[in-house]
Amino acid sequence: MEDIMLIIGLAVIFVGGFVGILLLVPSRTKRRRKSRRRK
């Protein structure tokens, strides 16, 4: 059962970091023009 808590903890940290990046990216992208590249 401890593994589930560990996975949830990592998921929360991962999602939190992902959301933080999504919030930071728009502010930087406004300065650059057409810098988007498809992965």
C-alpha cells in the first residue's frame, strides 16, 4: 500500500511542475515570434 502513496506523491510533484512550466512558458513566448517547433 505504501507504493501507492509514493506514486501519488510523485504524480502530484510531476503535475505541479508541469503546470508551473505551462504558466511560465506563455510569458516567455510572447517575446519570441514563431519560435514554436513541432516535436
